[in-house]
Amino acid sequence: MAIHLITGDDESLILSAVTELVHRLVGTEDRTLMVDDFSSDDYELRAVVDAAQTMPFLTDKRVVVARDIGRFSADDVNPLVAYLNDPLPSTDLVMVGGGGRIAKSLADAAKKAGGTTTNTTPPTSKRDRSLWIEEQVAGAGMMLDSSALALIAGWMGEEPGRLGGVLETLQSTYGNNRKLSAADVEPFLGDSGSVPPWDLTDAIDRGDTTGALTMLARMISSRHPLQVMATLHSHYVRLLKLDGAEANTEQAVADVLGIKAGFPARKALDQYRRLSSGGVARAIDLLAQADLDLRGQRDLPEELVMEVLVARLSRLSPAGGAARGR
């Protein structure tokens, strides 16, 4: 049994921390049997407590994730506070901040139960922020020289959540066996006024249609739609390579994709599992039709073609619902 409370100011950093933690808690077990993930706008904490109090079936334990718990009032959290007074030994409970300030009674109950609190907010001072970036780079198993670190720090600014995406892309491109310079890194930081390509694909993978369309609008302000199409095509072709490969571990995925084992491999495996073979096939079909439309098969504005494509791709991801994996 373990209690985890994850907090922070940046949604993407929180999301990355939760993804890493759940991946570690699940290990090599079947996620669909083990994990209950509550993330919709209308789930109730009584449902979370019911899931946490349920004995595991065909697994050694259950992992229950309750997101955006900051939206619950002090009265709303009473059932969860009561559960934390006597938690089930076979349940790992992950409570995720967001939606507002976390009720003090809940934070206190988590601490009293021996829970671990992780604050994902990076330091604010320039020196400490630079050290934090170095720690993230080292944690990803990468090497960047001082010029590259300084360039990323300036580019990242007050949006630390952008760091994970650029490190993932750099690792996929260069691997971990060489020290990267500013010249190596700069082409992947995106054009001024635009957004990096992973901001779009991450939003699609989360099933965040509104966020994905916002990222698309910013991207096509400085990129041709066919360039954006190439980004999306590359993203889904990687997932297609996993179809039928029976790659069920991080290392197996890395071998299939020809990349280093680590966050990119875990991310690809998690997204393939969410979409499944049918979802990946549907994504490839949507990309093929949109590509034809951009090349003139149908007389439609390019922006409309891309908006429809991105909206349809984001809806393939099984995000939302009161709970997933039950």
C-alpha cells in the first residue's frame, strides 16, 4: 500500500510525474486490470473510495488515480479523508493536484497515512532553475554542454513544462552517447511565435481536443499544413511499428523503434496501449485522407482539413469518462 500526492503549478509537469509514477507502480502487470483512473469533470470522490476499497482481481494490487482533486471542497473530501485513516493494503492511491487548492484536511490525512508528497514546481531563481534543468537532463540520461543548457533555459522561460518534450525529441534523434551543443539543440526548439511539434502530439494523445486545436492554430501560423502533416505522420508511424510486434516492455519498444530505452519508449508503449491496433489503424486512415485533401482531392480550405484531422485524432484517445481501466 502506498499513498501519493502530486502537486505543482504546471499541468504538463504534473502529467509527466503521474505518468512516470503509474508506470513504475504498474511495472510489467496488465494496466487494464490494475488501474482505475478518475479524470472527468463530474466524478465523485465516493467512487474513488469505492475503487480504493476494492480487492484486486488477477493482480497483486490495484492502482487508483484521482486527478484534479483541488476542485473538491473540504466537505467533498471527507469520504477520502476517512478512507486514508484506514487504507486498504492492496491499493496504491495516487492523488493529483489541479482544479484549485487542495483541501488542508486531505493533505494532512495523506501525510498522517505516511503518504509521499511530490511537488513538481521547479525553483524560481535563475541559478536554481539552471540546476533543475541540469538534473532533468541527467535524469533523462543525456549530456548537454553549457551552451545547450543556456539556450534551453532561455527558450523555456517561464514554461518549464516544455522541457520534457524537447528532451524526448533530442533523445530520440541523437540517443544518449554524445554531448549535445547549442547547434545540435537549436533546430528542435521551434520557430519564434510557434510551438514545438510535441505540444500538438501530446495534446492529441491526451484526448484534449481544445488544446490540440489551439496548438494547431499556433503551428500553422508559421508552418505549412504539409509540414504539420509530416509531424503527425511520423508520430503515428512510430505507433504503427508496434502493431503486431508484441513489444510489451520498454526495452522491446526501444528495440522496435530503434531508440534508447527511457521516457520516449515508455510514452510510445502507453499511447499504443491506449489506442490499440484499431485506433492506430484508424489514425493512419485519417492521415491518408487528410493528405489527399491537402493535395486537392476535395476543394476544402487547408486550415479546415487540418482542424478536422486533429479533432478526429484527439477523439481516438480514450481520455475522459469517470474512470478508465476498470
